[in-house]
Amino acid sequence: MSQNTGLVEPARPLSAAVARHAAEKVTHRPCEEPDGHLCTCGRAREHCVTETVRDLWHMPV
């Protein structure tokens, strides 16, 4: 007969397949497209976005 001590039971060890799957999920990071950081004009996208926002702020109303 087991006593209720209020403690949580220790976790059962993962099976080898489950542990391998979990490790693959943690280490896998999706790769960015080679040109994903570039704008359609060929410059860095961040530069073009910054320039566009500045132009919008300086437009006459």
C-alpha cells in the first residue's frame, strides 16, 4: 500500500525514439532563404524599409 506523501512521482525515462525526436526538434532551426534579407531592388530589406518610413514621415500633408 503506497502512502500519499504529496510528492510528485519521478518522471519515467523517455523511450529512445521519443528522446531522439525531441532532440531533433530542439536542434532543428529553419534556414532563412539565401536572399531572404534582400529587398526586390537588391539592397538590404531593412535599409529600404527604413528609407520608406522616413519618406512617409517627411511627406507634406
